[in-house]
Amino acid sequence: MQVITWSLRLVIFFLFAGFAAMNSENIVVHYYEDCFVEIPLSVALLAFFALGVFLTIFTSLRCLVGKK
């Protein structure tokens, strides 16, 4: 079972690595009026995905602690 799990993880890693390699163009993320940053698309997607995971975990823990 561990062999299947690790092979699936490896396949997913290579898919994400290939996606990041093919989408290495820079994008401009604008903040306020004159503030902006230029980063690769894959980095922006990873950052926003990680932010979504963090917010989901944070709100789930807050709801679980509040019910006790």
C-alpha cells in the first residue's frame, strides 16, 4: 500500500513540476495604486493555494474549538 501511495505522490509531484516549468511567464500582481510585484504564474498559484489551505484549516479549527 505504501508503494502505491508514494508512486501516486511522485506522479502528482511531476505533474505539478511540469506545470510550473511550462507556465514560467511572469505576471504582474497589483496591490494598491502604485504597488505591484512581478512573479512567475506558478509561484502565484502556489501562494494562493497555500493561503486557501491555511484559511480553511484556521477556520475549521476555530469552529471545532468554539463548539467545545
